[in-house]
Amino acid sequence: MAVEHPVTAPSGDQTRIHNIGYRNYDGPRLGRAYARRSLYSQSLRGSYGLGRSVKSKVLPMLLFVVMCVPAAIMVAVAVATKADELPVDYTRYAIVMQAVISLYVASQAPQSVSRDLRFKTVPLYFSRPIETADYVRAKFAALASALFVLTAAPLLVLYIGALLAKLDFADQTKGFAQGLVSVTLLSLLFAGLGLVIASVTPRRGFGIAAVIAVLTISYGAVSTLQAIADAQNSTGSIAWIGLFSPVTLIDGVQSAFLGATSAFPGGIGPSDGEGVVYVLVVLGLIAACYGLLMRRYRRVGL
Amino acid sequence: MYDPTVARLTYRALLGRRRALILGALPLLLIAISVVVRGLAGADDQTASDLLGGLALATMVPIIGVIAGTGAIGPEIDDGSVVYLLSKPLKRPTIIFTKLIVAIAVTMVFSALPTLIAGFILNGNGQQIAVAYTVAALVSSIAYAAVFLLLGTVSRHAVVFGLVYALVWEALFGSLVPGARTLSVQQWSLAVAHKVAGGDLVTSDVGLTTATVLLIVVTVLATWYAGQKLRALTLAGEE
């Protein structure tokens, strides 16, 4: 049994804090920009499963391959048949492969933000010298970059293939540049939408379903309505209906300004005036997503 | 085989809080679109068939099936709280069966009912189209719920795989490779719908007998195997 010694009450000057010899940190303080860059690169790597388990590499890599293989096949066909242009436009490629892009956003947007919410790591991020804007920008930029890699890689395959097949250089370069502008817009838009939806729920599975529902159902609804408007010969309304789904928005922008042929029924893209509305809506949506994310992460307690 | 407590918990997990919102938003959208289309195009059998087949049966039923089927068990396995359920003196197949019933009920209420309403709005059930697609939605609800419930017990990425099946296999490959359509819940349910409607508006690539047999086999097998998986469930850590 422990014997309790009477505690001698320390009086006055005898109290002191001992220096037991721990060293202070006197290395460089890397600061806010560094923390933001790290968060960006971690999120970007995470979007392709790099630095995570093998299991989580499977899906993003698979989708990446699925995106690129058709491009390689098209190049092979173009070379073999000695065609004087590629079987598909640079701008059209992302529209054709939209299911794969949607799946990628749906699987990676929740991966990027929902797990931070679920495991309550968000407050830990904010204990570093970063602020709400840094977190949102890093995540937004990371997912947009990941999407850009996903959508631009097949275009690059097409472009290199076209040059190797000795297609017209100026023509191909112009098409490639137009395609890049279009996929940049697409990446920003999809990343914004995906993150806003995913940041609402800490459940990954539910976030995936919600993102996919928004992307595919809106596209399904819009293209159905467009087909009906086309059948009714009310061609004027087709372009306006297209404003209500992300994919048709991008389609409208690129067929108005980037020389693409529209995938709208009847092949009628928006006119220049309507095209301006399309661009404004796209930019407005991207800005709105950014604003909503900022609002979402304003309260760190979560 | 049916445990009311498990059922109540599953209902709460599926429809609690914001989840009911997204589940309710999709049917509302379908009905809203039907109203718009009826206003734009008037009552037209072909339009009604296109809309119900393309939007309701091909997109909405699978997505709601994925949410309800995987949502009935996935999150519990994901956060590990399923051990509290498994440690109760209940047979594992009973748990699966109860969850399946709940998932089927939720999928039916949120997909078949709106399909029926949309069908009546679109053309007032002309040529039995509304009823035919409702039957198709009911039948496919059962199969989707069973398959996606199984996926929920097998994989942590059940939602993604479910969506890949529903969107890539059924929609993309189904339209490119004719053989893929034989292995598609959507086509099986269309075969049943074809029998109900009788006309040429609702068609399927699969015969009625094949479709029925495959539907039953898939549902029963999926449920049985999900029960087996739950009997020997290993709880994994995150990722």
C-alpha cells in the first residue's frame, strides 16, 4: 500500500519551470502556400489512387484506360484506311464518352471530400495555416486537373496519331486546341458540380449515387425533351432546353464557338446569341459551385 | 424469415434525413417532365413509350435500385455497425431477406408508382403503356434490389459497380452489342411488359420464358449468395 507523503506546500519563490532540454523547432516554416500545394498534389494523386491502396487504384485507372482505348483504336483505323481526317472530332470525343467521365466524377468527387467529413479530418486541415478558400481551391483545382488529365489524354492520343498519320497539321492543331478549351470548361464544370454534391454527405456511396443521378438524369431528361421538341418542329426551343444539363451545356458552348458539330437532335446547335448565354451559364455555374463550397466549409466545426 | 425490427431500422437508414429527398426528387422530376411533354406534344403513344422506356425504366429504376439496394446494407458494413446487428440471435439469411424486402418496397414505391402516374399523365394509359411499364418497373425493382443488395455485401465500392452495370453495361454495351442485351435486367422486364401491352410499342430482345426464368434465377441466387456472404463477413478497415 502506497504511503501518502504529506505534500509540502511550495511557497513563493520556490516554484519554477524546469527546462528539460527539448529543442525548439527552428527549421523553415513552409507556410500557407506550401500547405495548399501539398493538399492539391495529395488530392490530385488520390484521384488516381496514387499513394492509396491497390484496390482504390483499380477504378480510376480502369476508367482512364477506357477513355484512351477508343482514341487509340480510332487512330489505328485512320492510319490503316489512310483517311484524310479522324473518324471523330476532338470536340466530340468527350460528349461521346460522357458516361465514363460521369462515372469518374461520381467515384472521385466523394473520395476527395466525403472521407474528410466522415473521419472528421477537416478540422485538422484547418489547424494548419490554411483557410477555407485554400481548402476549397485546392480540392476544386485537384479534381478539375484530374478530370482534365482524363479528358485531355485521349485528345492527345488522337492528335499525336493524326500527326503520325500525316494529316493536315494546321487543321489538326486547331481542332486539338478547340478540344482542349472545351475539355477545360467541362473539367471545371463537372468538378464543381461533383464536389458541391459530394461535400453535402459524409457517406461515400450516397455521394456517388447523387452525383451520377444529377449528371445522367438531367442529361436523359434534357435529351428526351429535345427529341420531342425536334419531333414537334419547335426547333427554336431545342437550344434553350439544352441549358439544363451539364453535358448539353458544354455541347452548346463548343458548337457555338469552338466549331463543333452539335449532338443536339437535328444537329442544330445554339446560335451566337444563344451561345453567349451558354457561356455565361457555364461560367456562372462554375462560380456558383465555388461559392457554395466556400459556404459549405465556412463553419469548420461541421 | 421477416424481422420487423430489422425492417424498421433499414427503412430509417434508407429514408432518414436527406436520403428521402434525392429518392423523392427523381420521381418528381419524371412527373414534371411528363407534364411538360404532355403540354408540348399532346397525348402520343410513341412519345409516352419513348419517355417511359428511356427515362423511367432505363435510368430511373436502376439508379433508385442502386441507392435502395446498396443503401440497405452497404453503409452498415462500411462503418462497422453491422456487427451489432449480426451479434443478435437472428439468422443471417433472415437479415438479408428482410433487407431485400425493404429495398424492393422502397424501389417499387419510388420508381413504379411514379412510372404509373407519368404514364397516365402522358397518354392516359393508351394501349396499356402505363400499366406495361409499371409492371416492368415492378419486376425489375425486385431483380435490381436483389442484385445490388448482393453487391453491397460483396464490395465496398458497390455503388460504383452497380452504376457501371446499370449505365455502362445496360445502356452503352446494350446498344452496341446485341448479346449484352440478353443479360440485362431491363430487357427481361421489358419482355414481361411486352406480354402485358401486347402491341409493338413495347418490345424486348428476350423471350418471355427466358426472361422470367432468368429473373427468378438471378433474384434467388443473389439473395442466397448475399446470405452466404453475410455468414462469413470479414470486416475490413477503411481502404
